[in-house]
Amino acid sequence: MNQEQIKKKLLAYAYVEKWRKILFNTEPINQKRVEELIKKSYQILDLAEPQIIFCQSPLEAHKYLSEIQPSISDYIHLKGDLSSLLGIKLLLKIRCYHAIYPKISTMLFFEAETFLNVTTRIYEVLEDCLESQHLWKMIDSELMASSLYDNDFYIEGLNCGCNQEVWNILKPLAEECPYILSFKDFCIVINRPIELHLDKTNCLHAEAKPAVIFADGFNIYSYHGTIIPEKYGKFQYSQWQPQWLLEESDEDLRMVLIRGIGYERLEQELPEYNCNNWEDCKTLISDILNNLYLYFSLNCLVKSYSHASNQTYEKYQKLTKTRPIQVPQEVSEISDFRGIQIAPNLIIRCFKDTVRELYCPEWMQENYITPDNCAIPIFYGIHKELYYFFGYEEEFSQEEKEFSEIWYVSEKSEPQICASSLTSLLLTIIECYQTGAYYPVINEQTGTTYLLQDKSKLENIFRKFNPDYLDVWQEICNKA
């Protein structure tokens, strides 16, 4: 990156931080100021002055909407329509910058997506009282229009021209009231929550208390972005009972319970529960990869990664059909993460390369039950460390076809198992990001984003999901 690109990237980060503070603000709105801005907004759009209804929470808005059942034809994209009036010159300028600075454009887009993920959870209580899914989707687009990261960056950060009259209303409107539902004759403004808690990846999250609380008492419990009932949310994770897994029928909530309780306690307190249940693990892997993709995009850590895979497990099997082994199913789920640093000192190899370089090293023959099987490298480290999984032969058990232990070897150490499965390793990695054990830092001289780790937080996380291999992880971390 040249100095001009570095300067713009750092400026974009500053605007991201600015709007995070604005959109996740918990101060009460200024009703007088909001009324004035809404009236001016309707006036610019050539609409009659609306009735303005202030609600203390989405629950109060739900009660109002349930009574009147507004029509989809009456809905107004207030902020969206105002944005469209900022001017074609601004739009063309933004498109030009998108082409020149694609990473900045991607970061701003996914930052807005993060805000949408949070606010969508807050608005979910309204979904059942709205006329249709079309209206619900319109609200999504209106929420996206509240996050003016990109417009503010281009207009005020890079001095791009626009319709200043419209901008002078749109910007303070988004700043003052991100939670708004506008119709032809009336406009509902939902006050900000009095408490809002996020994890280190900006997902709604709080332990043993609501993640969101409104002034009228309406609240939402959440575990790293997944809404959970009070019966779970009011307890510390150490108080969560493994037995709940056997009683819970909701798939998303079972995933939350597995992550909150951890493999160590499940093995000790509920040994009859199979942590290597492929249906549960497949969902876990999918959720983890979605979260990692969003986080990497926000922090400019994505290099070559296609989020929407066009591959299938069967296609990956064809890649190895001439080999003596097949690939465990959990490995095929991660194959689209190619050549990126998934954790400090842990880079994913391209799946096709691992197949091409399939081989059976000497150390494997001495440490595995059959010399006919093959070790396949899946990760590598910056100090020439390699992380392997093992393929399987047809006579192997179903579990061995779905999962594989992850082995670690370096020039100065003997091969050792470092994770019971790829799934348990991914659970460890995502928790490290969500708790701040892994975190990105930007070098202001080069504009490069890199990962650091807080070693004081790592031990408990590794123990939670890979209790049998804690010593190995401590050894790996000490070398990093």
C-alpha cells in the first residue's frame, strides 16, 4: 500500500469507530430534536407532516402496530429515500472509490451488516405483527440506511460533494434515532435501549444478564448473537446444566448450550452425550465460519475466500478418488477458507493443494494405527509448523469418516495431537475472537492488519474445548 492508501484506510477505521459509538449509544433520544428532523424529512420528500409516536421499546411499538396493522403500501423508506436524494455525482464518486479501494469498501459494507445483525435481533419482536415478509425486508433496508459509515466517510472524510440540504437532515436523523418505522401518516420512533452489551466481534452478548434492556423493562438475552430464553440467559455459563441438552429441541439453542458448557464439562458430567454428533457439529461449523467471515471482512483480514461454496462433500471425495483415502466430512466444510490466517500463527492451506501433496510421512507410520492411511496438511504456521488431519479408508467407522483428530508437528518437536477434531479447534478459535483472546491490530506505518493474542485468556478456552490437549496448546502458544 502507498501512503495515500494507508491514509485513507486509517481514516475509514476512524469513521467506523465514530459510527459504532453513535449507533450503539444508550443515551435517551432528544424528542424535540427528533420531531424537528422527521418533519423536515417528510417535507423534503413532499409528504404531509406525520403523527409522531414515541415508544420506549420495540414491545411498545409491537402493541401499537398490532392494533392498526399498517399496509405495506403505506411504508416509507425515510432514510433510504433521503439517501437517494444526495445526488448522482456522489454515487458515481463512491463507485469510483469502491473500484480503487475495494478493501475499504468491503470493510464499510460489513460494518453496516454488523449493525443490521444487532438491530434485527432487537426488532424481531415486531415481525409477527407486520403485514408480510416484504414489509419486514423493507425495515431491514431502512436499518441499513441508518448506518452512514460509507456516506459520512466519503462526504466529510474525502470531501465528496452532495446535496448538502439533504445531508444536513439525513445525518443527524441517523445519529439521533436509528430505530424508526415510518409510514405515510405516522412515524414510530423507538427510544434507544438503556443497556446494550456486545462481545468483541460486535455481536449481542451478555452473561447472566440481558444483552439489551429498554426503559420499560423489555429485554433480550443473547449468546454471541443468538437470542436465548431467560431460563438460560439469567445463569452464569458455569451454572448451565449439561442435562439441558437432552431436553432442548431447538437446534440453535442446542448449539449455544454446547458452546456455553464446553466439551470438558460435557465429557465429565454427561458422558452419554456424544460431542461428535455430525448433525450438531455441521451446524456449529457453519455458524462459526459465517462469524469468522464477517469478522475477517470487517478487519481487512480476508484474502482469497469465497463465502458461498459451490462445492459439496461428494465433489471433494472425487478429488481423492485415485488416492487410498477419503476426506472427513468436517474438513470439507472449511475448504473455502483458502490461504488466510484464521488465528495467530495459523494459516489455512488450499484444499486442492493438500490433496495434490497427499503423502504418508515416516512419523505418521509410527504414530497411527495403519501405515496405509495418509496424513494431509490443513494448516501451517510461520515457523514451519504443520497441522495434519488423517483421511480414512472405507472400512473405518462412521465417526472416523466424519471427524479427524488434528496433529501438530514442527522441526523441533515430535508429532502430537492438538485437537480432538477440527470442530473442537474451530470452537476454540471463534471463542478466542469473541472474548478478545485474539484481536486485530493495524500498523499505522504500513496499513497492514495483523493478529495478536492475549495469552492470559487462552488457557481456559483451550481447556473448555480441548481439555485432553492443553499441554500441547501451551507449548504451541509459547512458541508463537
